[in-house]
Amino acid sequence: MNVIIQSTLKTLQKSQYLLNSLSDEQLCDASVSPYYSSIGTHIRHILDFYECIFNVSSENKIDLTARSRNRDVESQCDCAKDYLEGIILKLKTSTINSNQLFLVTDDLGLGKTEIPYTYGALLAQANSHTIHHYAIINYIFDRLGITLNDSSFGYNPTTPKEIVRR
């Protein structure tokens, strides 16, 4: 298994830990300003991104805007865990070469556009995207008074260790 998939699996393990630590009420609490998003909406968004990566068309196209947006994932820890387990299984059993090219559809703010990616680059983007959302979740944790015993949660691996330990 290559380093990109190993890194992605390591990052997603944090979602498993998080979901095992929360109640359904905490998962869907959207009381934190300024965006009033919940931990569940961020988890669902993360997992939808990965799910899109596995929905490859016969023309080797991937559409990152075609997300399922299952609301049950946002409000039910068990549903989110099942979705996460499915993503992890797909990552572990994927036979796609990390150098294989795909045409990826995304909306960068000016409408949909197609961008050539390698599978490895797309997974690396998904991993960074996940960590970015973990940082937002960490903010929500703080405001809700939830403690997650993981001092690196929400920090990019390149963040200096003295900043992570604060």
C-alpha cells in the first residue's frame, strides 16, 4: 500500500476516534457561531469528498460536485461510522494506480470546471481537505466544551510541534 493511502487511512482514523467519542446530540449541535455548522456536517462533507473519488465514470471522470449529502450521516454517529467504514474499505482495496490520470470536475467559485489529476494527487488533496475540516471541528469542540484527547487533531503534519502542543 502506498504512502498516500497509508497517510489517508491514518488521517481518517481520527474520524473513527471522534465518532466513537461523541453522542448523536453532540454530532449534530449547530449552535456555534459564526457559521452554525455541526461536527456532523463537516464529517459528512469529508466523507462525501472521498465517496466522489470512488465514483469514477467509464470515461475516467470524477465529479467532486456530485456529493450524496446524506443528512443521517450528519446526525447519527452509527450512520457516520458505517459511511466511514465503507470509505476505509474502498481505500484499502483500491487497485487504482496513484499515477493514473482522471478528469476531475469541481467548482472553484466560477462554476464547474474540469481539471486533470492523478489519483495520488486527488487523494493527497482529500487528505489535506480532511485535516482542514478537522481544524474547524476542533474549533467547534472548543466552543462546545468537548475535549478530544488528541493534541494533533486539526493540525497539518507540517505544523511545527511547539504550536501543536499549546
